[in-house]
Amino acid sequence: MRAHADDPLDALLRGVDRALAGSRGAVVSVLALDPGAGHASFAGVGNVELHAVSRTRIASPTTPGILGRGLRHVRVWEHALSPGDLLVLTSDGLENHFDLQALSHLAPQAIADALVAGFHKKHDDATCAVARVTAAAGTGDGLGGR
């Protein structure tokens, strides 16, 4: 993925699908953030979900499936970003009935820690990545996160 990080998200996921052919496979979601331009792109295959607290609606369902088993299609979702927006990726090892708005005042690492501590399914592994847009468009990289 690092070697192809500048590729369009659909091409990136198709490449991962080919690379994982014959393996157990994987579920993967990719979130590309460009807060300086006020833009985010998201694409996912499998059950790694994007959650958001944002000024504009951010809802991006993933494509069902497992990379490595033949990817028929993938949809890339485009979203506007604003300062203060909070974006969280979670694997299926976390229950998804949490109230992200109630945690949104915390720092990104504290949000990740709270989600893993409070919503981790004991029978599964859990992954949580959190990013907050911290700068107005055109004023720097604009991200804080864990």
C-alpha cells in the first residue's frame, strides 16, 4: 500500500485485492484526508466502518467482501471537511452502538482509548483510528489524531 499511496483509492484497493489472492484475505478501509483543501475520500471493503461528527453529513458504507477473493467493484465516497470534524475508523472488533458525539470533546487518543475500552468485543481483535481536522483550509496540514 505504501508503494501505491498516491494511487486513486479504488485502484489501491484493487491492487491489494490482487496482492492478497490465494491468502486468507483482509478487510480494508482507506481514508485519504486533505484538510488543507477541505476534502476527504473514503473507500472500504468489508467491515471496517467510518464514523464522523462533522458539519456536513459523512456517511460512507463499505463494499461487502474480503480483499484477496476477487473484488468486483468498490465505491469511493467524497466528503467536504471543516475545522473540528472528527473521523473515526473502527474494525468489527468494536461494537458500533457508541455515541461518538458524547466523546467528541476528548483528544483523538482519548477517544480511541475510550472506544476500545468500552466497546471491544472480547472474542475479536479491535482497531480504532481517530483524526480531527484542526485547521482551516489552506493553513497547514490540519490534522490531529491517533
